[in-house]
Amino acid sequence: MSAQSFYANVPRHLVAVDCIIFGFENSKLKLLIMQRKVDPMQGEWSLMGGFLQDGESMDDAAARVLKQTTGLENIYMDQLACYGDVGRDTGARVISMAYYALIRIREHEQNPTQQFSAHWLELHQIPDLIFDHRQMIADALKKLRDNAHFHPIGFELLPEKFTLSQLRSLYEEIYQKELDKRNFRKKILSMDVLEKLEEKDKTTSKKGAHLYRFDKQKYEELKRRGLVFEI
């Protein structure tokens, strides 16, 4: 008897993955959304997503959707939650597993704007979205804030080299509140996980601001010794 026959009388449902893709550009936290190309609700704004394929795990499906929509692989991605309200999708009974991803916008190998009618929008610019995608974003933001507080995942949104001002702007965007410049600088430098470079960013002043780089290897070593990353 085949495995399939054991469940011959069990209802069948569609399974999807939806990706909440965050980026950081011009000191603003942004979200990648697209105009849906198929019915139901063709032309409406949506998160990036797709259906689970045969022989594919949920993580693999999310990675595939991310690769197809951004051209990026091996980036920070975390499972968020399962969304299964009976009427959440007007086309059929669809259960969706949501993931959120953090990417560096300038590292795109493809142009998602042209290929998927997608746009990077600031959080306050997000229009009405299909189904329960607005709730997914709210849940992803909460998890991002919770994780960023005790883990250095914020560096996944920054270029390899950054100023302390850019780093502070990122966390202000994540937390949606202003952070004290002096206290932030003191706290982040006291953890000794940043490498100060000789290079300077002179885009905003002639004097320029020193560039830094996150030392992941040193962070892992300090974490084993008991370092608690907290911003």
C-alpha cells in the first residue's frame, strides 16, 4: 500500500510561501513588494511569494522564491509564522508559511523592479496589500526588532563598510525611534565587535567619517566567552 493511499480521504490544501524582504537604503528601512500578475486580485500589491513544489522543503521553497525575485542566495532568512485562516486567500484554501529576509539592496544581480513589477518602498509608503500580507509585515517587523535587540542581524542590511552614523540610522529605522548619538556610539564600540578602518566616507563632509566593518569571527569568539550583544 502506497503512502498516498493512507490519506486518500483527507482534504487537500495548497501550501504557499510568502517572503517579507527588508532592505536598507538612504538611511531608510524598505520593503520589496510587487504587483500581482495572476488572478485572483491581479494587479494588486503583494509580497513576493509562490507555491510549494513537489519534493521541496519549506526552507528550500522560500530560498527559491528569494532567488527568483532578488537574484540573491545564502542571505539571512528566518521563518516567521504559519498563516492558515480559512478565508485568507480568495482563490482557494491556501496555507502560507511566511519568512522574512534581510538583504543588501545594492547587491542585486537582477532588477526585480523590471522583472516582477516590484518596488522598494519605505514602511510608511506601503499601500493596501492582498489577503493578510499587511499582518505578515507587522509580525515580521516585531520579530526583526526582537531579534535585532540581542543579535547582530542588523549588519545583514548594511554594506560591508559603514559609518557609525549609518549604523545608528539603521537601528533607528528598525525600532522606529530616535537613539541618543553619544550613548549609541559608546555602547556599540564597547562590545569590541567593529573593526575601524583607515578609510573615510566623505559624502557628507570634507573631514569625513571613519568607516567600520563588523568582525563576525571576533563576535563569535566573544560570544563563546559570554558576550551579550544588546542594542
